[in-house]
Amino acid sequence: MTPLEVELKALMLASLAGDAASHRALLDRLSRRLRAYYKTRLVAVGRGATEAEDLVQEAILAIHLKRHTYDPQEPLTPWVHAIARYKLIDFLRRNRASLAEMPIDQ
């Protein structure tokens, strides 16, 4: 396990045990990583920082609401990545029509 995985997993376990400070720290660290993840992927489809920020908020909310489904025996980052990936896929599906209507010169 990487040092980042160890840190994030420890924060998640403390969060699940009711430690509010650990929960805030976990969501803060995940927000930064998710922001970079979404910006990179959205630039490739002609989207910007506003959409990336919306996706960060959606993913963080999903992580918060579904944290009880996390299996402590498993690594945390694949679980977070799956949530982030599905939020991105949902966003791209919702916005497919708007991409198709974009003028060719743009």
C-alpha cells in the first residue's frame, strides 16, 4: 500500500468510527485529488473548471452518503475511484446532447 492509501484509509476508518475532524480531513484530501482527476478528463471533451467543481461536489456527497458501504478490509482508493468514475460517466451522458449541438467551428 502506498503512503497516501494508508493515510486516506486511516482517515476513513476514523471517520466511520465517528471522528468528525477525520471525516473533514478525508473529504478535503479527496476533494483535491478529485478536482485534478475531473479537470484532466473534462478538458479532453472541451469542458472547464465549473463542470469539474460540480463533479467534485457530486462525488464528495456520494462518498459521504455511501461511506457505510465501504468495506474496511479493502483498499479505499479503488472504492473512491469507482464513485468518481461513475459520476463522470453520468455527467457525460447527461451532456451528450449539448456536445452534439456545439457548432463545428468551436
